[in-house]
Amino acid sequence: MPIEIAKFFFFDAEKIVSLAEINSNSQRRQLSKAYSEVLGIQKYEDLKANLEEKQDEYRRRSAKPEEKEELNQLHADIENTKIEIDKLVENIDDLKHESNLKEKKQRIFKEDLSKRVIK
């Protein structure tokens, strides 16, 4: 049983209070994960995602024109990078296919060569 979850099964009130009063981001993430695992709280994660979305939306609206332009450029860069990654993955697949064909030809050639040597 992960230690984050065990804390909620084998606990005392002081420990729970101390867990609730944590301040570091990593401790908050661990606590959040433990809550989700123990209680199956999908709603908590949905609310967190919603809050982050609202914060991002607020930042976008309150951003200066230069910041908005930079943000748009970053989004465009991300999309271009995704496209480039897709092309590279496709290229890798093509190269793997080509390699497989060459390996198959090599096996056939070796088999043919071994048959000629045996005769």
C-alpha cells in the first residue's frame, strides 16, 4: 500500500491535521494523489482542472498585447512542433518498414547463398 494512502488508514488526528496544513507544492500533490486514490475523488481533480483553466483564462484576458502576442507565438510553435513530430514519427515508421524489407531480402539472399554453397 503506498505510504500516501496508508496515512489515511493508519492515522491519528494530529497527523491528519499536519497533512492538511502542508505548504510545499510536492506535498500538496502527494496529498491530492492520496485523496484521489483513497476516496476516488474525480470531482476534486475536475475542480482543480477547472480552476487552472479559469486562472489561465484570466491571465490571457489581463495580459498586455505583447504578452498575448508571445502566447500566440508559443501556441503556434507548439502546433508546428507537433506537426514536425508527426512527420518524424511517420519517417521513422517508413524507415522501420524499409529496414524490415531489407532484412527480409538479406535472409532470402543468405538462404539462397547457403543453398548454392551446399550444392
